[in-house]
Amino acid sequence: MSETLQIGELVFEVRRSARRTTLGLTVDRAGELVVHAPAGASRDDLDRWTRKKLLWVQRKLVLKAAVAEKVRQPEFVSGESFCYLGRHYRLRVTAQQTEPFCFDGQGFSLRSDARAQAAEHFKRWYVAVGTAWLEQRVKLLARKTGATPAGVEVRELGFRWGSCGRRGVLFFNWRLLQLPVRLADYVIVHELVHLQEPHHGPEFWESLGRALPHWRQRKEELQSRAREFLRFGLGTLA
């Protein structure tokens, strides 16, 4: 059973690590709160430290809620635009076609009787197509970091763009496949660096800078322009 810390109405998951020497806090995925702590940190220390961060936490939660509201959910009607690697493709809803959902390189096509499952069809398509693309892209960009992941998986990650698993597997949000390649590359390199530098300390940012010198510009662009490309919600890095 996972360890939790409750302060007022907020519940924080506590993740301890013998490798960690400082306390950290993240607003994870769809607003989940996580305290990262050294293995021997006392409950009293965690409580005191976390209470000092409550204003920051509230601001993050408000920001996430505001961002989520601004992303218009798709209606799955003819003429609607969806992105793949930063390019916009139109959707066509048809009365008859062999497959319920397909992509021909020029646009998406959805059979009208499959509209109720349209979101799931899109998700499965992004996962299927994106897995192969990401595997090749990770292999290419891994040369810049000197890190070799144990594997690459595309899945639902809530508000995260990507995540580095404990066993060296890199996980990427299927929504990432909607972004332009330059922004997807930033996420990929970010997670590759995490294979060697698990925390966002000075060493991490130095390694990221060596692998991707203009990472700051890409990070800012990802934060400011993501809504232009996404139709299924937003992500963050962890």
C-alpha cells in the first residue's frame, strides 16, 4: 500500500528513494500530488516542509484546471482538424467504408456508425503509428545522450508527456504524436537524460543542454503553443 500524507483536503502520495537527499514536490498527471523524499525522512519533516509549499500547489492546481478547460474537445464531424507530428489533417465522416477508421496520408476517415467510439479509434491509431515512430526517434536521439533505454512504450499518461520508468523503459503519452517533431524531440531527449540523471538537479539540466543546446526555447514553445496542436488534452514532463 502506498504511503500518503494528508494536509487539509489535499492528499499527497509519498515516494521515497534511498538515492534522494532532498525533498521535492510535483503536481502529477491529472492533478495528483506527489512528495519525493529521502528514504529516512520523518513524517513530521514531510508535513512541515509540504505545508510551506501549499500556496505553490494551489497555484499549480488552478493552472492545470484552467488549461484543461481551454482545450476544446473534438466533435468528430467532417472538416474537423486533427494533428499528426504538427501537421493538420482533416476528418471526413462517411456513410460507408470498409474499416470504421483509417488514415490515407491525406486525412482521417471515420465511418458514421463509429462516431461513438471515435476517440478510442484515434487513440489506438496514435499508439500504433506512434510506437514505431518513437522507437526510431529514440534510437536516433539516444546517440546525443549516451543513454540506451530498455524499451519504449506509448500509453495513456494523463497530463504527462513522458516518463522514465524504474527499469529503464521510457513511456510516452500518445498525445505526443500530435506535436511538431521539434517539440516531440525535446520530450524524448528530456526522458533520455532522466535515464542517467533521475532528478531535476543541476547535473540534469547540464546534460540536457549538451544533448539539446536550445532546449529552453523548445520547452517554452511546448508550454505556450501546445493547445494549437492538441485536441485531446495537455501533458507535462516528469
